[in-house]
Amino acid sequence: MDIGSGTGWPSSALSNFAPHPFEIDGIQCNSMEGFLQSLKFNNPDMQKEVCKMVGKQAKFKGKKKKWWRTQTLYWQGQEIKRDSQEYQDLITKAYNCLFKNEGFQKALRASLGCVLTHSMGKNKITETVLTEREFVGQLNRLRGKL
């Protein structure tokens, strides 16, 4: 099953673009894409605003940020290096929070038995805030909790 926002259910509901609200560290997020794009902003107030965004709106808000030049991302005023364990722990924490969303869990349950892929995802951590491997790995980890 190739995960993507333009595909049918449940694939589209597993996309980071899907509107699945969750809370992390007291911050309300309306989609995983909003959370991921917020990491490109060093201003905590701006992060909160980006976290509220869904889908393409979130993607385009973070698209022009040149985070990859320094490989530095941010969460709540703290710098985080993209290739660090701290970053991986934050991503895992975010997906654990998303897992509490019933709509996300329903889509994840419907994907059981399918091999998950994300063909439009990038594979180099220096080029993206979430590689295909990281994304699919998180989904598979969470499916193991169902």
C-alpha cells in the first residue's frame, strides 16, 4: 500500500497530510504534516501556528525554510540536529501522540496485512525531515501495538 494524500482510504488517512488532531508537549497539532513542518521554525509561537495547519497548507508554509543548510531543526525553542537520537526520539513521541487519534488508528488497523510504502518520500536524512524509511518504520511500529 503506497501511502499518499491523493490515494483512497485507508492509505490517504495514513498520510501525514491527513487531518488527525493530536497533542504533543501541550501543543495542539491538526496533522502530522503540521508538526513536521513546524520543526523548521525556531520561533515557538510560529511553531504553534504551523502545528495547526493541515496538508498542503502546512507543506507550503515550511517549504521555503532552508533548514538543510545547517541540518538544524527546532522544538519549543531548542535546537535539534537532524541526525541525532534526540530528533528520532521526538519523532517517535509525535507518532505515539498521533496514535491516540481514533481515526488514525482505524486507518492503521485497516492497513494490517499490507506492505506499506511511500514512493514519493525522500531517502536522505539531509534532504527531508522524515525519510520514507522513518515514516514507514513509525507506521509499522504503531501497527505492532494494535
